[in-house]
Amino acid sequence: MYTGQFANTHPDRPAFIMASTGAAVSYAELEARSNRLAHLLRRHGLKRLDHFSIFMENNDRYLEACGAGERTGSYYTCVNSYLTAPELVYILTNSDSKALITSTAKLDIAREALKQCPNVTLCVVADGDGESERIVGLAEATKGLPDTPVADESLGTAMLYSSGTTGRPKGILRPLPEQPPSQPLPLFHFLNMLWKYRNDMIYLSPAPLYHSAPQAAVGLAIRDGGTVIIMEHFDPEHYLALIEKYKVTHSQLVPTMFSRMLKLPEEVRNKYDLSTLEVAIHAAAPCPPQVKEQMIAWWGPIIHEYYGATEGLGFTACNSEEWLAHRGTVGKVMFGDLHILDDRMQPCPKGTPGQIWFKTATPFEYFNDPGKTNEARSADGSMSTVGDVGYVDDDGFLHLTDRATFMIISGGVNIYPQECENLLITHPKVADAAVFGVPNEDLGEEVKAVIQPIPGVDPDVDLAQELIAFCGQSLSRQKVPRSIDFLEELPRLPTGKLYKRLLRDKYWGNKETRIV
């Protein structure tokens, strides 16, 4: 969140606006805030390449916390704001954080976590008062500190953690060269071109700022001198209203946001002027083809799909026209060298799914986890993977099918559940769907679906049979769920990723457990 030259050339331009209140912070103010916090971190002994964490909901102090990291040569970890105290302890400890920046809304959790984190010597409450030498209020702690850069200013970057949807979260560490903060890492030069950013853009951010995509998108928009509209929480109609109100030009969403907007009444969807929107990027999870087609019919060619792991291994992308010609694709490789390999590390034929490997485009390692780092690399160290599965078609376009960790092996047949999930989400009575393998004495695993019905629909046996029959019309027998359970709401992260591990573990941890 480096304001750079724009703090001088456009000091009064809003760097960001909070969506719920309309409160705006100018480039000059964000510059001053970030510098004061940077001085505070230096005063408490944080040096270049040291680590600190940010544990807050989306608020008007978040970006200056990131900005302070980018000016002090620090690795800053934006922590999932929905974590419990024990989960926060793990991140703070694993990341070697020396400081924590939190909010009054999250202070109770932070305070509890700090009891087990003696190496975190400073906790800054961004929007409240302090209560001890260790837990201080931001306003009081930075009072009188310079609003100019620290003397040894250097580029810092985020060290984000994986979502933990398939296992424990892992920190992704990239090499950080010693250079001024005005010179971003090469990866972000590439993203800037890919996402078509420019100086006078208006970017609408509907997702949590702790996630990798909003982090990169918001940071680049501010580096380019644009204005960012930050939603505290996603609401489908409010999102559309904000596009009209602020004449938004760019945005980034996740597929579940598309689904929620499509389920709005047609008169609501069509009452807002979206004509200023030029680029709408979606990522984080595969988008069901049926959902994507409906969005293209509604929004047209402005929708761009991209795939790039949090680790930044490589990227593929396509626009709406390309997608319609190659349904389900996320485009041709644009960054890095992609390979589809089988379990023996041999190339898969065109059209055959396999694990996706990249010739390493940006070096990375899993922080404090050499074993996991080695698992993600080929034997010769030239390629990396995050376990995604897909195939390349005859025209060289990549199609994502699932994650290797979600694969179901039933009677010796490999089944990727994403296809079934994509189908179920199109049923008019389904709000959300998760498909995964559960124990079966004869087959090893069988296909299970857990469904979140739309409001007003009874989750009964008749609905389960209706959905099984619906799947049977389009899927081969082994891919059809043998049984369906129901939940009021699936554990989906605000970033759009399904916390499938929590669902699956209930069946594998206790084979008698059923979700009702």
C-alpha cells in the first residue's frame, strides 16, 4: 500500500473510501499514517526482514498497517480475521512475528493469543486505546512521531498464509531484495499489466483484505494512483449499488459472489448502472461454467478469469470471448512454464487431467516448513506445484478440474468432486454445495454431497432424492452422490474458498457422524 509519488502529486485524491460510511482517506493522509507507524515499528526494534502480523477486519486502518510493512523492509502477515485464539497463536508463532496490529473488534482474541506468544513484544490497537506497555493504542503510540519516511526505508512485502482448506495454513515466503519501496517485486509488474490498471481507476474491493488477491489488487491500485472502495462485508445488491455510486472501473470477485448476485431478483439486478465497469476479474476458486455463462450474458466481455496460486508460481488468463470458445478454461499460460503430469511425473496427454506443475516463475518457500517446501518441488527443483489438477486442451488452454487433495478414490476410480459441485449449484433449490469422499467398506470411499438449500426450501428426504436424480441426468454413475446431507450454511471463507476439510473430517474422524 505504497502511496509513492501520488502523496505529492495528488495529495487530496482519496486513496480509499470505506463503503459502509463513505469515510475517505487521502493519499497525503495515508502516506503520513504509514510513515508514523513505520517509525513506531523501528522504535520497537523491528529491522529489515523481521516479521509482524495484522489481525483485523476490513477497516480504515488496515492499509496503513500494510503500508508500514512495505516501507520498513518487513514481512507482514495478514491473518484471517475469523481465526480463534489458538489458531492465531499458531500463525503468530509460525511466522516469527515480533509485533501484532489488531482492532478493538478483535482485541479479546488477540489478548488471549498473546498469553502464549512471548516473542510478540508489541500489540498495537489500531482504532482504540492501549492498556499496558505491551498493548498500546495506535494514536497515542504514534503521537509526535515523524510523518516522513524512516531513514533506512526499504521494500517490504506480505508473507501470506494458505487458507488451510486442505490442511494447516502455510506461510509463503518470497525473497525480498534490498531496494526502495518504490520498486515493487517483478510479480506485481506483471499483475499490473494483466489486470489493466491505470492512474485514474476506481477499484471496488468486496473481499477480506487478509486474502492474497485483494492484497495484491488493492496495493497495485494505490501504487497506480487509483481510488479503492473497500467493502467491510460483501452484500450482492450493495456491491451493484457501489459500482453505480462511485463509477467503478475495476473489481475482483470470487465465484460465490457471482452466484449470489445471480440469485437476486431480476428487477434488482437490472436497476443499477454498471456501464463504467471495464474489468471484473474472478479467481480464488474454479467458477462453475453455468455461472460464468450467466455472468457473461449479463456483464458481457468485461469479465476476465485468471488462475494464479497464492505462491505466485504462474498465471493463466482469458477474457469472456476466449472463455466462451473454451468453456471452463482459465486461459493460456502467461507467466511461468506449465506442465500437466501424472503420478509418475510423466506428461499427461492433451485433455487428460493431471497435477499442475510450473517451472518456478517466482521463487518461494513454505516458511519454517522445509518438508512441505520439498513436497511442492520436483526432484530436480525446477518445478513447483500446489496440488491443483487440470488439463490442457488442443488449443493450449488450461482447464482446472479440482485439487489433488479432494480427489475421491471409489472402487479404484479417481473422481474429482468439482464437476458435481458445479452441477449442484445450478439447481434452483441449492444455495451452495460441497462434494467429497466418505468411508465405504466395500469401495474405500463413496461420493457424499452436503447441501445448503435456498431459504424457504425444506431439507428433507424428497429434496435429497431430487438432487441425486438431477445429478444422474448429467453425470456418470460413479460421480453421482450416494447420499446427501444438509446444512443451514456451508463453511465457506469470505474469500470464496470452501472449508471442505471441516466437513470431510466429521465423517472420517467419526464414521458414525452425520451432518443434519
